[in-house]
Amino acid sequence: MSSATSTKESFTVGHLFVLLALMAATVAVVMSRPATPESLILISLTIGAAGFAAVCFYRMLAPLVAPHADLEEEPLSDRLRADLEREKMLTLRSIKELEFDRAMGKLSQQDFDQMAGRLRARAMGVMKQLDGGITSEPAAVQVGRVAKKQRGECGCGVVNDHDAKFCKSCGAKLVKA
């Protein structure tokens, strides 16, 4: 295996469950009275299925205990990055369409506020995932900050797209110079 394709692998809990299932199947086959090969295979498969169920159960419960452990350890793959970019684009487009619908009088202010809040929160979450979620100040300080200098550069130091209305890092509203 070359260094370009190797990854940092260690003994995980999933490996432990597989190893325990293999050991249990071996012990069950050795301890069983002389039996037909079909029954020994069935015993082994049953214990293997129990081990697989234990791995699945662990993988289901692990995020509840440490919800962000996997996101912090693994960098974004190209495919996941492309999916997040697409979701960001669609969310921002939805916000623009929502603003247009509000301007045309198709939405009440209450509906607009509710829907726009959810969409902006989702867009911020996707952008934080794309940028690694690194912020230098608490969100309460960042939201109150007004952008300065030229359009696209925020007070937090992040350079945004030229047509951006909000900072992609802190969410502060950008103003024209």
C-alpha cells in the first residue's frame, strides 16, 4: 500500500465486535457435539449475524453519545464537498425566491420570517461545514457586526462573493462601501 492511498486505521469498536463474533462462532463449533456440517454452518452464521447486529446497534447509538466526533475527525471528501456546495446553492436560491415572493405579496411577513429563518440557518450550517466551522468570536458578537470596506469583505476578515448579502462565516449583513 503506498503512502498516497494509506489511511490512518486503528482498532475500532466495530473490529472488536467482528472479532468477538468470530471467536464466539469458533467456540460454538468446537463445543457442539458431533453434528452435521449444515448445523455447524448455521450456528456460525447465526453468531455472525448477532455480531453484525451488535456492530449496527453500536453505530446507531454512538452518534447519540458523541454527535460530532465523526465530523471533526474526517475531512470532507470531494463528493461530500460537491453535495454541500450544491445544497448551499439551492438553499441560497430558495432564499432569493422567497424574498421575491415576499416582494410580490405572495407571502405574509410572518410566513416569510419563519421560512427565511429556517433557510438562513440551514445555509449557515452548510457554509460552516464547508469552511470547517471555524469562527474566532461568539455568534452573538458576529451577528451584530456590520460589514466594512468593500462589498464582499466582512468585518470578521472573511472575503465573500461579490454579490453576497450576508457573510459566509459569521452571518453578518454586508453593506456597500
